[in-house]
Amino acid sequence: MSTKRFLYLTGVVTLIAWIVVPIYLIAIGAFSGRAGVFRWPKSLWPADASLQAMQVFMQIEGVWNAALNSVIVAALCMLFSVLLGAPAGYALARFSFKGQTAYRLLIVLTRAFPLAILALPLTVNFIRIGLYDTTLGVALVHTALALPFAALVSSSLFMGIPRELEEAAWVFGCSRFQAFVKVVLPLALPGLAATAIFAFVISWNEVFAAAVLTVRERTLTAYLLTVLSESPLHFRFAGGFILIVPSVLFIFAVRKYLFAMWGIANR
Amino acid sequence: MTNSRLLPYLLIAPSVVFLILLFIFPLVQTIGLAFTDQGGASLGNFRKMVGDINFGVSLRNTFLLVAVVIPLQIGLALGMAVMLQKMEKGRDLVLWIWTIPLGVSDLAAGLVWLSILQDRGYLNSTLFALGVIDSPTNWLSYENPTALFVGIVLAEIWRATAIVLVILVAGFQLIPKEYFEAAEVFGATGWTRFRKITLPLLKPSLQSALILRTVLAFEVFAVVYALGGRNFPVLVGEAYTWMRDNQNDGVAAAYAILIMVISLAATLVYIRLLRTKPEAQA
């Protein structure tokens, strides 16, 4: 093996370890409970690990509710961003219409703004219309984060489906809507699912807006943030670990689409 | 066919209405909030913001983080992308592992690094095993600002390099293989090829990666909070504190405006610096 090849492989392995080892370490922290966290010096072997530590964490008042809220908010965000974004993406892909450039600009513009911070004035409005401290309210703000992404990605998805397929369906007597449902949708479905999952992850991970817009109906991130300073370390690690698991699985599920999505979405 | 002329507008209408309500409208309101004090138009909130003891520190800290983190991330991601390009076996697996942090929130990343950097954490245990220290040392405290800063930088690089990598890998896929082959025929070395082909053709992707990452980096908050609490003030953290603890949404909005102006300025700078002529694009 040449030195160059050796250096190359070392680099790849080091970078893999750089990503994986920290996750392994917080997993040990999460499953080791009080005793494990205070052990000194620590071993890399999970000697104290047991499922009990995690059970204790889930039974803490507020944790379960917060986790449930996170799932609800993320699911709503997923639903809204696909329902609002996919039609817009279809319009961008299939029609040329006046105002298209302006619309694209609006979408791209959202990216230059720290959107989550715009949740600040929304507290006042949300209190007025009864959306403050509700999962729906947080989901709406998260949709504003995920929607531009969903619109751009679905437009590239629809562009990848030949127009001729749809036109053939019209010739055979399908209406525009029928042709969409029967021909385009099945082809676009895996990509749309990937888009939806990405929206889920965006929402699941968002901290600032969720923390500002809720008091009792906290999402998991908002809950962890607010109790952070007064909670013991093993509690924080358990929370961090639970935050990581679903998103990592989801990213695994959509890995095939990741590059196609970003390749076009960042143009 | 009037129907099909109207259709695109009907399709984009819901998202336009939504973005007006949840993007444009709060944007205008934030501006309004920031420039109103005690019922009248004033710069009072900004004066209060600038006069606060944490303002200068948080501004400096945020800029310092962006200035250190972003170049390291771009460099690291470029290196990873080049490595992936050479890879024959196991590329998909490596790529997946390297993009895992894409799904990790900033709060979780902060907590991950807290488990490593806390007094009785893995870093200190390793240092102890190596004989560097003989008792738990607190790295993440107020008295040790450099160590705290390094910890936050590590957590940020760990978490947010993946998004840069994804954008760059997607960009790499758009560069025609023939270019590299041609360069090789003419005897260009690896480094020359990287400088003369990869970098110029990757410019649009680099630009998007830089814009996206910089805007997000100026929003840095939860990582910092998880690792150092309020020992390392940053702009968004201050906005959060003014909102939550001081119940003053005027000053919080002033911070929001400041962050927005900085983000927009950074975006414009990147667009300017990395301008690509349309005909030069791959």
C-alpha cells in the first residue's frame, strides 16, 4: 500500500469516527443514568448502561407530553408543507406564467432571512387569535421554514416527469386532475415522501420559534431548552439522544434523494 | 383556455397567502416593533440594545464564531467531497455516515459535545488516562473562555458541515467527467485540476453553501446555550433572553433586525464576490 493510499484511508476512517464516536458517547451517557454520568474516569465501555435510565427519563413529568407535541407539530408541518408546496412546485414545473420570477424570488428570499426569529412578533398575534401555546401555531411557523424548500424540490421532481405522459392521459380522456392523480402522482410519490420527511426533520429540530411560542404545550426541543440549566446531566444526555434518533433514521430513509434534492434546490 | 391560464395562479395562491401571513407580515411587524417605543416611533429599542452590557460581547462572539467556523466547514467539506469522488467501494455507506449530522438539531449537537467536554466527560477521562490532568477540569466555564469557544466551534463543525457537504457533492455531480479526463491527458496534476476545474465549476454550489451556512451561523444559539449557558452570549441568545426573561419584545425585535441586516449583507457580499457569468456555468 502506498503512503498516499494509506493517508487517504486514514483520512476517511478518521472522519467516520469523528461523526460516529460522539453519537456513541451520548448514547452511553443517555443509558447510564446518574451513576454513569458521575463516574470518573470514564471508560468507553458502557458498563452502567441499562434501559432503566431511559425509562426514568421518559417518566419525568412533561417529557412524554413534549415528545408527543414534537411529533404532532412535525407531522402537521410535514402535511402543510407538502399540501402547499407541491401544487406550487407543479405550477413552476409545468406552466410559464407572469409573475413566476417574482414568485421564485419570494421563495429564495426566505432563505436569506433568519426565519425562526420572525416568531418574535407572532407571539402577540398568536395570543390574539388563540394560536399561542398550541401545536398548530408552532407547526405553522415551522411550515414557513419548510415550505420554500418543499416548493423548490417538488418543482424539480415534477420537471423530471415527462410532460408527454400526462398529455397521453388527456388524449385517452382523462381530465387534467385525473391525469395528475393517475399518472404523475404515483411517479412523484417517493420524491414527495422524501420532501415530507425533510420537512419533518426541519420541524423536529427547530428550537427558537418553538421555545418562544409555547409555555405549557412545549415541543421536546423547547422543553429541553427551558429546563436545561436546572436539569442534571444524565437527563440532558437522555434528551439529546432522543432528539437525535428519529432524525438519523429519517435521513437514512431519504438518503437516495438527498443529493438530487439539494443539487437542484440550491440553484 | 382561460381555465389553464388561471390554473398556475390557483396552484401557487395558497403558498403565497401562507408566506405573506407567516413571512412578510411578521417581517413588517418585527420592523414595526423594533422602531416603536412607548407608543411612538423611536430608536429607543436600539439604544437600549446597544447600551446593554452583553451587546458588544454577543456581537463579537457571533462574528468570531462565523469567521472561524465557516472557513473550516467549507475546507473540511471540500476535502470530504474530493475524498468521496475518489472512492470506489463503500461510497454510499461513507456518504450516509458523513451526512448523519444533517438530522441532528443544534440543541442535540450541543448536548452531544457536552457529554464529551463536561468535567467528568470523555475528553477529561482521556486526558487523565494520558496523564495530562490529574483531576476533572472544567472547560466550559466562564473562567475558560478560549476552551468554551473551541468547544462550541467543534460542536458547530461536527453538526453543520454535513449540509455543506451535501450541497458540494450535488455540485460535483454536475461537473462533466470529460473535463477531468481532458486535464489529465494534458498532464495536469491533482492540485492543478482541483484549482483550475473543480473550484471554478463548483462556484455556484459554493455560493449557495456559503449563503445558507452563514445565515444559519448568525442564528447560532442552542449549541452555545447547551454548552455554556449564558457564559458565551450570542445575538440570538440575547434576543431570546430579552423576550423570555425581560419580557421586552421591542429590544428582542431590535436584535432580530440587526441579525437580519447582517444576514442580508453577508448574502449580498457572497453574491457579489462569487458572481458567475451565465456562460461560465457547467
